[in-house]
Amino acid sequence: MMLNSIQSICCIGAGYVGGPTMAVIADRCPEIMVNVVDLNEDRIAAWNDPDLSRLPIYEPGLDAVVQRARGRNLFFSCEVDEAISSADMVFISVNTPTKRKGVGAGQASDLRWVEACARQVAKCSKGHTVVVEKSTLPVRTAVAIKAILDIPSRKNHTNDSIPTFSVLSNPEFLAEGTAIADLENPDRVLIGGDNQEAVEALVNIYKHWVSEDKILRTKLWSSELSKLTANAFLAQRISSINAVAALCETTGADVREVALAIGTDSRIGSKFLNAGPGFGGSCFKKDILNLVYLCHYFGLPEVADYWSKVVDLNTWQQSRIARLLVQKLFGTVTAKRIAILGFAFKANTNDTRESPAIRISLDLIEEGAQLAIHDPKVDPTQIELDLKQQPSTVDSNLLAEGTWHFTDSVEEALKGADAVLILTEWEEYRRLNWAFLASLMRAPAWVFDTRSVVDSKQISEAGLILWRLGQGED
Ligand code: NAD
Ligand code: UGA
């Protein structure tokens, strides 16, 4: 096999990264067979569902890409061993959450799923296989993967059929909600590795749709570390603007004006300067904590403390919102109805992992509030899992304290509410008819807008009181 003509790819892990990434590769490289495998049978069944609205993740444009490639050269299955055996290149795209126990608990990445993949690849591969780290991994993980792949005694192989491996790092920079656009038109593709032939084999795949000048080739360790630090820099910007937002609220400045003023400096740039309820998502927190762990491990406690503060500020930002709401509602929310608009960690995704809405909702439930939660894409069963509490029925909710229930419409959520708290910047929340909605609420009624989505004039004309993050009370 010539490495530069990869014919068959296997991707282990059919999650938020593996699914969309492989769908785009298959779409753009029709001559390459792409098998996406996962242990989770329900997830694979959902990827194979003829009804494209039931794919396991919601991403704008994903359905069209899957429709073009699925059944042609894109296949989803649970046949992990078979897919590895027939592949020239194996992507490892499994979860790498924060370790829950043992050394490094609460900070280090739990690499058990990555290690399991490496062992399975070692067992099932034939010939020369390029193993690509797609998961976000601690710097120098490739050493461990290579060590597992190179275990000499393999019972299943005769001497002349002992497989060989090259390991590459190819971290993924897609953001949820814009995954397809990010994959089809990336800022850059990063490939780290020592084996130039293997590097070029992967470059050739991306060259089907990414221009050569956007493909960066680096050392393995630079590539692994760049992924963690890219996320740390992005998260740091959000904590910085959220810190400024709090200062704006107490000084009479407006964070949107400050963001515009500083963002027009081309050295700073205008992106990622939206103040909000704190960053969520599956990766920022875990990746910074992993970076903090690595800094300690490599004897750099001052560097570790520096990055820790980005997470501390984010936790504070989330907890101050619930406190502030209670304070504005005369010091108590017990048995008061509060409408929560948006539960996903950002718009255009159904993902709730580390969503600020979880902590804020739990704090308000703890204070005795009745939450009416609306989100256009998040399933109520996911909210139940996140809040670890069953929803109340409408009847039992009338007098109850510390409850939540899901509503299918914004109007239903706002009925009888003392306050509405906007936590996700869904487009539909920008176009609400506040004059009508105000008539459904109990006066004096508040709008707490943490995403700057409402029009302040409409709110005041509707007789509602507006508190906006980074500006305060209107
Ligand atoms: P995910 O949890 O959505 O998907 C991982 C999948 O891997 C799961 O479906 C799981 O069942 C499967 N899996 C685990 N072990 C397996 C095994 N041994 N064999 C077969 N399947 C196995 O995770 P994700 O969000 O796709 O993230 C994957 C990696 O990509 C993580 O390292 C993450 O940090 C990184 N990443 C995520 C994003 C994102 O937006 N979610 C973006 C960039 C990078
Ligand atoms: C982030 C990075 O943007 C991706 O490059 C990276 O690949 C990915 O993490 C990962 O490694 O998982 P994602 O978490 O999907 O992507 O979404 P972002 O758009 O980065 O938003 C993260 C959080 O920050 C959200 O809660 C969002 O609302 C918040 N945010 C973002 C702000 O509060 N303000 C902003 O200006 C931007």
C-alpha cells in the first residue's frame, strides 16, 4: 500500500467530532471508504436512521452531508474490529473527559477510552496503519499510544504479518453549532508527526477541499499542545470579557460598547468578545483543567495558577447570576415562577454539557423557585439528567417550591412568571413579541438578559424591567 493513497478509513467514536468530521471527509473524498464505529448501539442506530431529523446530534447542514455520503462511502456500525482490519488509516475520536478518581482526579484527562482504542488497533490492524489522534489529548500522549501499538508479542500475527504503525496528531477545532461550516472551511488544519510519508497521506485527504496554505505541519508535541492552548486562549477571552462585564454593571459602562471599542484594535480582534453567563460545552473547562494538571506535572505551578483563574472566574460568573436574580426579586424566589429561555450551552446545538443553565437552574431550584424551562432543541429527558431531578406536573407545580418543568413554547413558559432569564442566544428569542408576553407575566415582571438578545426599547415599552449582563438595570 502506498501511504499517499489512503483507500479506507476507520474512525473510532461516532460522537460530536467523529460523526461530522467523517461525514465531511466522505463527502469530499468519494473514492475513500469511511467506516465510523462506536460501541454505543443506540448512537449508531440513530446515525443510520432513514429520517435525517433523528441523527444523534443536531448541527446545521449535517443532514445534507450525511444524505450525500451515507451508504455510498460512509458507513456507521458497531463492527469495530472489522473496520480497523480493513483500514489504512484509523482516527481515534473518543471521549477524553476529566478523571473522576485516582491521581490527577478533577484535572487530568481520563485516557482509558483512548488506551482501549490503541489496544484494539494493535490487535486488529493489518499491514501499515496510520493512527491519527483526533481526540484532544495531553501533550506527549502519542508516546503511550505508540508504546501500546508496538508491543512486540502479538499472538494473532505471524512474524511476516506483524503490523506497523505511524502515529499522527490531527486535533479538531470545530465548534458546535457551526461544525459543518468549520469543517468545510477551516481556519487551519493542524497535522503533527515525525513520519513524513504518513503526514503527507493525511495532507492529501484534506487537500481535496482545503488549500495547501491552511494545512500546518508541526512536530507531534506542538500539535498536541496547540489544541489545549487554543482552547485555553479562547476561554481566557471569555473570562476576560465577563470580568469586564461585572465592572461595567457597577460603573455604568456598557460591556457591548467596551467590547466594540477594544475589538476594533486589529491586534485584539472583534471575535469571541461576547459577555455571557459563562462558557459551557464539553471542552473548555476540561481542557484548561488538563493544562493546569500538566503544568503542575512539569513543575510549573505559577503557570498552572494563571490558567486556573480562567475557570474560577467562569464558575463565579455562573453563580453570580442566580444570586443577582434572587436579590432583584425582593430577596426571595421561593414558589415564584421563573421562565428559563435556553438550556443548551450555546445556540444551534442540542448539547447541554457544562451548560451554564445547569448550575444557574440548580441554584434557583435550591432557592425554591419554580422553573419553566424552554429550549427549541434540547430534549426534556436530557434536562432531567442534568438537573438530577424529575420534572413536576403542571398541577403539582402550582404551589410547589424548588421544581422545574419543560414547556414547548415561550408563551407557556412565561405564563404567571415573575421573571424571565435568557441563557442561550437562540435566534427566536431575538424576535419575541414582548408587548404580548408582558401581559402573561405577574407584575412587577423582570427580563434578565445574559446574552444581549432583546431590544431594550421594546422591553420598557411593554412595562417590563430589564437587567442586562454587562450593563445592569436599564
Ligand atoms: P462524544 O462523547 O460525543 O463521542 C465519543 C464517542 O466515542 C462515544 O459515542 C463513545 O461511545 C465512543 N467510544 C468510546 N470508547 C470507544 C471504544 N473503545 N470503541 C468505540 N467507541 C468508543 O465525544 P466528542 O464530543 O465527539 O469528543 C471526542 C474528542 O474530541 C474529545 O477528546 C474532545 O475533547 C474532542 N473535541 C470535541 C469537540 C466538540 O465540539 N465536542 C471539538 C473538538 C475536539
Ligand atoms: C470550542 C472551540 O471554539 C472550538 O475551536 C473547539 O474545537 C471546541 O471548543 C472543542 O475543543 O471542543 P465549542 O465549545 O463548541 O467550541 O463552542 P464555542 O463557540 O467556543 O463556545 C463555547 C462557550 O463559550 C459557549 O458556552 C459560548 O456561549 C461561550 N462564548 C463564546 C461566550 O460566552 N462568548 C463568546 O464571545 C464566545
